[in-house]
Amino acid sequence: MPKYRVAVIGRTGKGAYGHGLDTVWLKCDKAEIVAVADENETGRAAAAKRLGAKNAYADYKQMLEKEKPQIVSVADRQPDCHRDMVLACAEHGASIFLEKPVSQTLQQADEMVAACEKHHVKCAIAHQTAYSPRLKVVKELIKDGKIGDVMELRGHGKEDKRGGGEDLMVLGTHTFDLMRHIAGDAKWCFARIQQGGRKAVAGDVRQGGEQIGPIVGDHIHATYGFAGIAVGSYVTHVAKDGASTRYWLEVRGTKGTIHLGYGILPVALLCEDPSGMFGAKKAPWQEITSAGLGKPETLNAKELDNGNILIVNDLIEAMEKDRAPLDGISDGRAALEMIMAVYESHRLERPVDLPLKNRKHPLAAM
């Protein structure tokens, strides 16, 4: 069978090539990298050599026109150009592997979803945990009633120097995507944002790093409502102690609790104790692996390229079977919507329903 023609878009110095969204194609036996685009001359030459690409372009639109790739990695971390790049790829009939976050605003994300649907292309998002074989087991355990009815999903950001608005946008997308894979779509959000110990106001709004758009706050707390009795909470602040140690998701049910990290083979533990008092003798933690509860792990995260190889293989299968990717453009938009709901709730000082009526960036209205 002929291999899929793959092109890569990166921006050296402006988001580069994301977390391996370029080199993963070297490990995919169904794909061949035909070209790379990078506006930076030095970075472009380095990428062409690294990827074995025969052709390299300064202008990604010119690359799309001449090379006619079937798949494109929109790999740069900074989302300021994601909308334009995805629309261009879709118009040229190319499916997409897109770095997170999806875009800067819901308005941009809406356009991206519409373009992919109009041109019948697929777009997979780099939410690696969504493709984790361990997450699959976790979802099966929850479905089988191992922890009873899900009551609470509790997540934190990395809470390093980016704590608050930047943490919310850059890493919150992983947390909210994971919440959705476990509990479904959020129905409402109520949030409070602080800056320096007081309520954040319009004068506190600033531009975030990595071209993520406007942000606000150094301490954010948000609550979400899901179907049934499930509620979710998310906290991020600039931590004096324990930075980066709380970057996980706790899923508490009526019969027990699951502790879940991020990545392709994240830490995953189950405690069958409905009280939440996790005494080692009463209810010890049991490890969850891709093989099942309490079974040895047989997979290697390095061999899975931190999940990227699973994502691109699923993307190709989605193209061949005309189905949505496991974590597609609509999922990326939904995670972004949970982020924007934080700002919209704080701006309006009340709970807000999802989907949001306001598709522009809420901080623009502050």
C-alpha cells in the first residue's frame, strides 16, 4: 500500500515543533514525511535534516499547494496561528495532528471545527492521556461500578510560576479533557479568580506567555457540574510549597477512589474505600496498569513515543473508517470551553451554562 504523504508545520522560536509532533511520523510505517515548513531559516534546515524531508518551505501555504499532503502536523505550541493553519490544511483536504491548546478563543475553535466538517478531514489533538491504555482500563473499572457512582473529580494545575491564568490555559486543557473522558460534557461552571489575595479585576488582565492570549489571576478555583451527581473542581495558584506535585486527577465515587496522573502510562491507583479514609490496612491502594487492576505493566512509554504514535495511528484509522479520532477537534474545543467558562463566570459573577453563548474571549469584555 502507498504511504500517506505527511507534512509538518513548525515555528522555531515561536512554539517550535511541540512535544514530538514532528518526529513521531518517523515511527509510523504507514506514513512518509514529504516536506516541512518553518519561517525560521535555521530551524527549517534543522527540521528538514531531522525529519529526512526532501523539501522545506518558509511559507506553509506554499507547501500545502505544491506538496498536497494527506496529513499535516500543526506542531507549534503557540496557538496564535492554529486557526489559520488548520483552516488552510482543511481547505487543501489534509487531515491534521494538532498541538494543544486548540486555539486562543472559542470563536477560532468554532471556525476550525466547521472547516474540518466542511472539507471532510479529521483533526486529532495532542491530549496524550486520552489515548492511554491505562485510562481505558480506568474507564472500564468505573463502568463496571468498581468505585460506584462518580461523585467528584478533583484536579490541580502544575501550580508553578505559571500558576493561575497561564497554568489554566497551557495545562488545564489536559485536565478538562480528562474530566470529559470520564464524566462526559460539563453542564455548568462557577469560578472565582484572585490576584494578590483579592478579586481579580479588569486592570489585572495581561497577555499570557506562549501567545495564549489574555489571562488573569494568580489563584483560580472553578467548579463544574456533570451528569448525575458528579461535580468537578479545578485549582491553580502560584504555590509556595509543592509546586508540580498536585498535577493529577482524583476521581471519587460512592464506593472508592481512583488517583490518575497524566501521560501515556500515568500513575493510576484504586482504593476501594467509600469513606475516603485511605488506611493501608483497611483499603490499600492497588495499581492500575494497561493489563488491568493489580497486574504488571507490559508496555513501555518510550516505545509508545509518549503516546504520539498511538494518536497518529488512530488518526489514520479514523481517516480510513471515516470516524472521529479518539480525541478530535470537537474534544479540543470542549476542553477550551471549560477554560473560557472560568473567565466568563468570574466576569458575570455567577454560574454559566455550557455551551457558552459568548464565543469571544470573556476577558475582552472585562
